[in-house]
Amino acid sequence: MKPTAHTKVLDMGAEIAPQTKRELHFIDSYPWKNQLSAINISPEAIKLIKQYYPEIDAFVADACQLPYPDKYFDIVYSNAVIEHLGCLEKQKKMAAEIARVGKRWFVSSPNRRYPFEFHLRLPLVTWLPGRSYLWVGKIISYNHARNRYMFGLDHAGLRLMTASELKRCFPGSKIIKHRVTFMAETLVVVGGGHINA
């Protein structure tokens, strides 16, 4: 999307890792932090962003009800957030808000059709009907905070999306099926004016 020093960008679901576990996030590598706004529903995530990057306009907000006027941002960026909203209606609301406040957008989500689920770290569960993968995830799945597999975890807020669902949520946008292996692991939505994808 070729942002410049004058491009206003919103990072939806923004976060950074504590200095003790420094993995790079979008915010860490973005060069024009004074043009960056960041939202997350987690007060802890926003507190950490403000601590390390006070020049970023960061605050707690709901992705389904953004406190910005229409077309306020040049680019809205959201990496692997939309699948955490729990239901298709909320996912549609988030998509509508992105299209409302952004002139252009870049939204990524894991591919429901890929045979490995990265949140649960389980193979083939994404091919089960409906949301059966959540039932399997309750039996055993990976806990990212503890770095190990555990029993009885609740992933009720996880609702993986297909390319066709994303296309319906973002009409007129392009869906890119990004792959590193034999099929697309990630789906990327690019939309808005002047997109050359």
C-alpha cells in the first residue's frame, strides 16, 4: 500500500510483546509512529503500547464500533483479529467499520480451509463441520501463554473464516490467498480506493 510519512494508519487489535519476549509486531517496525493510531479491547495491551511508544495514539476501543468519522484513516490494518469476534454478525460489523473509517484496508485472517489450525495448533480440525473444531479444542489445544498443550481450554470466541465469507463481508475488495506451503494458510483482504494488489 506504500504508506508515506503523511499516511494516517489505524492498527486494529494492535499489540506489542513485553521487552522480555520481544517478537516484532506491526507497531514495532512501522517507521512513522506519530501517524499511527492503535486500538485494542485489552487495557493491558494499550498500556504496554503507550509505555513503549508514547507518540502513538493508542486507546481501548471496540472494533465493531469505532470512534472515528468516516474515511478518517488512509489505511486500516488488522492482522488476525476478525476471527476472534465469535460470530459472523460481529465480523460483518467489524468489516463495515473498517470500510467506513478507512480509505483503504489490509485485513488478514487464517484460512478456515487450511488443514492446520494455528490457534489450537491442531491438524485437520478445520475440516470438521461447523464449529466442531472448538469442541476438539476444548479437549486439547495449545496454550500460547504457557507454551504447552493443555486440556479444557475455551476458544468460544474463535470463528474461522473462508475466502467467500470474507468476500461477502468486504464486497468489492480483493481476497489474496497467501501461501507458503501447498495451499493458502492466510487470507488477506485489500480494498478501498487505488488498490494495486
